[in-house]
Amino acid sequence: MKTIDCDVAVVGAGPAGLAAAEAAKSTGAGKVIIIERDIRAGGILQQGIHPGFGLQIFGEELTGPEYAERYMKQADSAGVELLLGTTALELRDRELVCAGTEGLLHVRFGALVLAMGCRERTRANLVIPGSRPSGIYTAGTAQKLINIYGDKIGKEVVILGSGDIGMIMARRLTLEGAHVKAVVELLPFLAGLTRNKVQCLDDFGIPLLLSHTVVDIEGVDRLTSVTVCPVDEKRRPVLDKQEKIPCDTLLLSVGLIPENELSRTGKIELSPVTRGAVVNQYKQTSNPAVFACGNVLHVNDLVDHVSRESAEAGRNAALYAAGKLPSAAAYAAVPGNGIRYVCPQKVVADGNEEVTLYFRTMIPGRRTVIRCTANGKELVSRKCVRTSPGTMEKLVLSKETVASLNGPIEVSCEHGEVLA
């Protein structure tokens, strides 16, 4: 058994982990290591060969591998150490138990950043009835098979769910010569970004069926058809309006689940809504030495957001390891009317810097007013031309506002026009 001591350890070498590690090192942390179970760094970016990454961070349009390469070079130049082929198994207070190529490895840290990302929901999570033929994939698995391994997964395709990866794969499959017959969405509104609907569905004439779902799967060795039908206002299938769509491939793009198995071993408090850790604005969890960022904290819509958020986590982890992270009374940040969740879930009222609250609305709307209040008093508000659950929103609390907090705060919204 081998033991490594470090100032900051980061679990995950995807966009979150790379940004966190580089920021920790740049803030002054001595030894910073990244623990990655894959044989290469980059995470999900490795298979995102389409452009559209980095517009906010780098001011130009990059592919996923190009974006990852820039952060890998920055982390390497900063002196971050990378342990590939190493899986973090258990979190014990100030120690990680890992399995690597040489057996068990114990990593003792001053601070830890959790950046494990998320995984896709599968057919088992959805409990779709029908037979169990081949030809059913999650959208991310299909993306990896096509973009990394060059496989052809099918010719006649139906996609369940209007998540961003699903819409991107609708375009990718079309460019590969497949016929995407429809994207089927249970909700009465889009689950992903509007820009992906325009660029990936509208531009290629791919139908989007809102308030619809798949109720049956047919096929013996290979998928032969799926049965689709509309749902009512309570999301119950209207079976007398069902339609059978012949196809050989079904892609599932029905949501992401943060990879928090490691967090549970360390008894980190998790949010029942995001399924990620409960954190304050420093991305500090219920274990003060442990920080969380990226999609393991809450699912983001843009990798640029992940990188910025994770850099904050890495910087604060380095400060904590050095005994320099501020501390003060913390107050809850809770979702109010029309808001699904707020992250961070706690705000430390030290007033050292402004605090950005990230959140998603429950339903889409126009002429929306978003407010943050405390004890019935408005702290800050913002008007939006349009909001959607697929797009992350934010409010910024000034340093003076943060310093004046003496109780919980609430984020709420009011739509001038509901679009759901």
C-alpha cells in the first residue's frame, strides 16, 4: 500500500477537475494532484467533437477536445500532478482510499475537490415497458461510439428526451446519414438550450414532439419500432392516440445524475433536488475540508460555467488548506415561487466578495422578473426577456449585501407570460 500527502487533491480530470486543480495551484497550493479513473484526461469533452465550447472563457469557438487540451496544458504548466487509471473508492475525513495500477493508494490531503461529473439516466431509470432488443443507447454512449470509435449505431432513429446531448446527437446522426424520425419530449417545453433546438433540430428539419413519450418498445434481436403517444396535463399517456414508429435505434436523453457515490462514503450532505452536495459560496460542503464543483454539484448547461465555478472551488480549497479561507455565520439560500433549486444552498455572510446565486426556473416564461429577498425585503432583482428550465439563470449579491445578511434568503420569479 502506498501513501501520498498533498495540499489539494481533486477527483476527476474532466473540465471541472482540470479548472479546479489549475486554480488551486495558481492560488499557492504546494502539491496538487488529480485522481482520474480513465486512462486520459478530458472527461466528457473527449467525445464532444462539435464546436461551441469556450465562447465565454476563451472568446472563440472550440471543439470539446480543443477546450480540454487548453486546460490540460494550463494545469501541466502550473505543476499539477495527474494520476490516471486511478479510482477513488472511499472518502475518510482527510484521506482518500484509491485503487490504481499498483494496488491500493491512500491520498492524504489538506483539502479535497470533488469533480466527478455525472452519468446519464438509463432505460432502467425510466422503466419503459416492452422487449429488450439491441439498438437502445443513452445519448452520451452513442456519442462516444460514433465520435471516439467511429461506429455506426443505426439508420432509423428516435430520440427520447430533448436534452442537449440528445439534440446534438440528432444532428450528428443526420450528418452520418441516419434518418432521425423524431425527438420525443415528455414535458410541454424544451429540456435543453434553445440554441441547440435551432442548430440541431430546426436546421435539419427534425420533428420535436412535446408532451409525448415512448410507451412501448418492440423487437427481438434488434429494435424494430417504438410506440409514441401524447401525455395529458398530469403526464399520463393518452393511449388511444398512440402511434407506432418503425426504427432500429432509440437514444435516451432523459437527464443526468451527479456521480456522488464517493460523496456518500464521506457522509457529505446532498441536496434532494440536485442530488449534488449542499455547499456555500466557496463550494464548501458539510465537511469543511471537502469542496464540490461542476456537474457533480449541479448539472450545468455550458462547460464555460463549469470551468468558472470549478476554478472558484479550487482557489478556495487552496485557501482552506493554507488556513486562509474566511468563516462567518452561514444562512440558507432557498428556492421560492417558480424556482427549482438554488446553488449555493448556503451563503457565508463575511462580505469579502460578491456572491453569485445559480438557479433554474420551473417552467419557461417571457417578461420574467427574478428576485432575491430576505425577511420580505428585496435584495436584488433582474428582468429577463425569456427564461427556460434548460438555461441556468443567476443573480449577483454585492459584498455589502452579503455582509448585511442576518437570516435566510429566497430566490423567486414571476412570469409576465407563461410558455409551458
